[in-house]
Amino acid sequence: MQRLEMIKYSSVLLFIIITIINIIIGFLLLLLLLLLLLLLLLLLLLLLLLLLLLLFIIITYHLLSITYYYLNYFLFINKIKLLTFIKNIQVVLCFVFLLTLSNKCTI
């Protein structure tokens, strides 16, 4: 009789140990699954950022090519006017530079 109770208690103890091990393994697998989902989310975010960067590069390339085309057209039509405008800007900048220099010298 005592032997039968001992076998019964040992089987209950074995069942408890196996249940605890299964719970621990289940939590570890759940943690691993959450980690993999987080990694997948980060990879999707990285892919989205790369696609946005590619879109930005394409848009800026087209804008720059359009700007370059129209700038060449503008320079071809109004070359003399643009040159005089640049000369005027240079004169103004030189004048401003000389004014700042003279202010620094007097102080």
C-alpha cells in the first residue's frame, strides 16, 4: 500500500514538473515569437524608409532636370540681362563688404 502511494505521489510530482517545464517553454516560445514579430516590423519600417528615400531621390532628380532645362532656356534667351543682373549683384555685394569693412575699421 505504501509503495502504491509512493508511486502515486511520484507520478503527481512528475506531472507538476513536466507542467512547469511546459509553461516555461511556452513563455520562451511566445517571447521568441514576439521578438520575431518586432524584427519583422523593423524590417518593414526600414523598407518603407528606403522606398521613401527612393521616391525623394526620383522627385528631386526630376525637379532638378526640369529646373536645369528651364534655366538653360532662360540663359539662352536672356543671357545679357542675366549677366547685367549678376554684375549688379556683385557690385552690391562688394559695396556691402566695403561698408562692413569700413565699420570695423572705425570701431
